[in-house]
Amino acid sequence: MIFVVMSLLNTQCTDWSVKFLNLPGGDFGMFSLFILIFCSVITGIGLVTVIIFRKSYHSILRIAILYEAIYLCMFIISGKNPFSYFSNPTNENILWILMYGNSLVILLLMFLIHLLYSKIVSSKIKN
């Protein structure tokens, strides 16, 4: 469930980033769909990892960190450098900064959900 939520949030944030930057629809119209497919691959890799090491991944935070690590590694492997904006300041290059930033914001959101879930579970155990 965590993988699906993070994938959908990344896809939606990507769509908002493309619209915010007013990037051309011909080049970036299907970019959100590409990110959804990209995130689906990450979800598959993450699910296999969680199934293999199921005793290690028992909390929302650990699964979210695993997803984020795979997501960032896949971006690094694909050759998308977020710092290319500083040498060539275009909207296309700032999109990659936003992509990395969005993923970190989503990780922070998952951390807050983890804290909330932990508080709820600990209060039920006390009662």
C-alpha cells in the first residue's frame, strides 16, 4: 500500500510540476504517465525486496525509505542530474530539481504518517 501511495503522489506532483513550469505539451504531455510507469517498476522492485526480507520491513517508515532509495537510485542511473540547472538554466532542467524535491517532500509526508500511526497504535495498546 505504501508503494502505491508514494507512486501516485510522485506522479501527481510531477503533473503539477510540469503544469507549474508551463512546459510544452508535445514534449512533456505524457511525462506523468512515464513517471507512473517508472514508479510501477520501482514498486515491483520494492515489493520483491520486502517479500524477500519481510522480517526487516515491518514499519511504514522503513518501506518508505526503501521506496525513496530505489527511486533516487533509478534517477541517478537514468542520468538525470538535478544540478544541471545551474550550468544550463532552463525549465526542463528545473523540472529535475522539482522531481527530486517532490520525492523528498513525499518521504517527509510518509514520516509524518508513520508518526501519526505509531501514536494511534501506542494509545490503543495502553487502553
